[in-house]
Amino acid sequence: MKILAIETATEACSAALLIDNEIIDRFQVAPREHGNLILSMVDELLLEAGLSLQQLDALAFGRGPGSFTGVRMATGVIQGLAFASDLPVAPVSTLAALAQQVANGPDDQTVYAALDARMGEVYWCEYLIQKGVLNAVSDEVVIAPTEIYVKQGKKALGIGHGWGAYEEQLRNQVQAEQLILQVGCLPRAKEVAQLAVRMVENEQTVGAENALPVYLRDNVAKKKAQQKT
């Protein structure tokens, strides 16, 4: 299987090309430079592999949640590539891709993925590792750290820069008996490609016109106005 994936939902910009069990990728933390980087990354990967878009089986992208600008960019780029190549698209959760980085952890370990959503909130989802597969056990939400509710007493891993921004509040809510943090991790196209494989196999792909973003937060302007009052 051959899948091209992109991820631009945070300050990191990345692209990955999965060819069967091998992945080559490009990754760069470059805020506000995604527009100058992402298509070059795609071209470099295809050239390195000696492939054209039409020779791929599918495309994938980090569909959010994340930065509005970044999620819109990934959506626009993947739609353009999909229309040009007539390839199916796998829309992959950015939070799931983040958590996928630790999917090789012990069975029944809980993973709390948290990205800083600004405005005093995080993008949040809880996952459970079972035989190397991450299963979401909560909805994806955008929420104030102090409003998160989880069952206590778990051995858990917290991943993402949401933990770096709100560590004390999140620790107070989680209160796990053992909590390991990886606050420096950002979503990557490598894991987007890995998660896309199952979506392609299970026929969970969509056409270009239905490759849509997931923002969670619908009205940024309203929230900003509320903060000023």
C-alpha cells in the first residue's frame, strides 16, 4: 500500500510517504512557514520514491483539531491533490496521530492527548492502548483544563504541548497513580499515514469534496469578544 500524508495542524509542518511497511518523511517546526514548506515536502518525497501521485493508493491528512490556519491549509492542499489525482482521502484525527506516537506502550495504558488550543483551553481526547492499537475512549473536545473529568487511579501517559501549557491544572484533574509526560511531542504526518492504513483497508476514506476539517471550536471571534468583557 502506498499512502501520502500531510500534517500542518500545529506549529509543526510534515509530510510522509508510506510504502508498505516503510515510511519516509519530512518534519520541521516552522510556525507560519507551512505554506512555503508543505508542497515542497510532498514533491521531495515523491521524487525520492520515484513515484507520481497517480501511482499511490490514497492520500491522508491531519483533519484537526488544531490551529485554524493549519487545519485549513492541510484541508486545502489535500483536496487539491485529491482532485488532481482522483485518489481517495483518509481524514485522520490530529489528536489520534499525536497519541499514536506512544501506541507501542503497555496494554491497558491510558493516553491523554492534549494540544494547547489557546484562550485557556486544550484540545483533548483519552485513548487506551490494546495490543498496539489506540482506541478512543472519550470524545474529542475543546475544553478548559479545570473542566476535564476522567476516572482516577490509572497508570497513564500525557502527550502534547497542552500538558506543557497547563500541567498543574491537568495533573489536578487526572490524578493518576502514575503519570508520565511527553510535553514536547507534536502531531506528525508519519503517524497520520500509519492510521490511514486501517482506514483505507476498512473503506473509511472519502472523496476530495468530503475531505473536511474538524475544528471543534466553531466561533473564535465570539470567544475573543467574551474574553474582553
